[in-house]
Amino acid sequence: MLYRGRFAPSPTGALHFGSVVAALASYLDARHQQGKWLLRIDDLDTLRERPGSAAQILTTLEHFGMHWDEEVVYQSQHLRLYQQALAELQNIGLVYGCNCSRKHIAAIATAGIEGFIYPGSCRDRGISKTTSHSLRLRTNNLDTVFDDRIAGAITQCIESEIGDFILRRGDGIFAYQLAVAVDDHEQGVTHIVRGADLLHSTPRQMYLQRLLKMHHPVYAHLPLVTNADGSKLSKSSEAWPVDTSNPITTLNQALKFLGQQQVPAESVEELWPQAIRQWDIGAVKGVMNHRCTLIF
Ligand code: GLU
């Protein structure tokens, strides 16, 4: 079976335990199915980028014995591809300019599963599509349905639950949703294993895939590692930078977190073959409903 998986960190700081969990799960799932594992650095948001962190992420993965296939892809080198995709969406008449400020949206919109639900105020206002305005994609009230390998059946109506979403920000930066759909397609990704913080983004990516006539990958969203107060770990807030001095312990903690059997090993080279053999994505479902907080 053809399997192309990937890990796609943003270079906003050192890897934290949650990103090690995502790296490990995507790596194990790919290798368990004799697939390729690709590495992409999602470095579009230059304002959030931390200099040196892309190189640091690569070094950490190597240190942990997670070896990727093919050349590392950097989103910053794909701007032309995003521009082409945007032009295609413009040609089918689904893109419009928007000059609503966050403050204005907060005043008029209702809160949804992910921030405010954009009510489409600028849809028919004919706002110019210059770079000083954001560009939004018109959505519709159809349900997007998919079967997540871990979270199960997911249904979302993008228009009523998220609203028309941004493709290119007012500062000219392409939005994550557009870039990820384009790159997953460009890299021939067939399987995506990533954190559940992106579960609600998946219907938007599938909508873009449909409009751009791309295949849908198969999705699996992992339980999230959170701080003790339930908030999300984030690389940019320097939460839990991962302990690289003892990779075997860290990798075993990640295996345990995902409901997998731990692997006693003297070296990472010794750990991986057994971890790959034993990988059971079904066991991740078992930990899904537990409190996913990691307290050291
Ligand atoms: N770059 C995203 C992040 O670090 C993940 C992208 C993805 O897996 O789709 O949160």
C-alpha cells in the first residue's frame, strides 16, 4: 500500500512534549505500514517564527532517531503554489476581500468552536483584493463529514460553525488552511496523524481539497497534551521544551501517553524497531476520553 505521512512543525520554538507525541505517532504509523515519513517546516508566519528553531527541530528529531525520507520542505519556498491555488479559487468566484477588524468581528459575531464565526459581512461589498485587505473563502451550509481513525465520525458545517475563512491575511501572509491543503497535495501525503487541536480545521482543508480537485488524505487526530490547567502546550510560550538529554525516557513517556506498550532499550536505534512493530492506533482511542494532561 502506498503510504506517505508527514510531520509539519511550525518553527516557533523548541519542540515540546506534545510535538514529540505528534512526531512519534506520525512516524510510527508510517513505518508500521512501510510508508514514507516526510518532514515539512511550516514557516509561513514570519512574525511568530523563532530564528534557529527550524534547525533545532531537525537536530532534535535526529537525536531521537526519527529519520525522515526525502528533502525537508519549507513552506516559505512554496509561495508561488499558494498564489496559484488562490488564483484558481478566485476564478471560480469564491474569494472576496474583507476589511473587518478583529474588534468589529468581536462586536457583531457569535463565538464558535474556534473563535468568532465570521458572519460573511463583506461577502457582497465588493472590497478590493489588494494586499492590505484579507481574502476570505465563501463557504456553504453543507456538512463536511469524515471518519477520523481515532476521533471517529466528524461532521461540521463550515459556514455556520466557522464562517467564511481567511486564505490570505491583510499583511499578505497566506493562511495555514490554504498552505496545508496545497502542500499535503504537493507532497502526495496520503495519511495525516496530528494533534486534536487541528480536528476542527480538517473540514476547511477538505473543502479546499474539493474545490482544488485534490484527493483527501486519511486523518487521525491524537489526544492533546495539555498543561495542568487544561490549556494547550505551545512552542511559542516555551511550555515544556522537551528533555533531549534522555531520549529513551521521553519516547517511552510519549508511547505511554498514547496507550502503547513501552520499550525498554539501551539506545534509540534499539527502541524503534520494536515500537514500530507494536504500534496500535486502536490503543490511542482508549486514552482519548481520559484526561490528557501530562504532569511531571
Ligand atoms: N504546523 C502546524 C503546527 O505546528 C501543524 C500542521 C499540520 O499538522 O497540519 O501546529
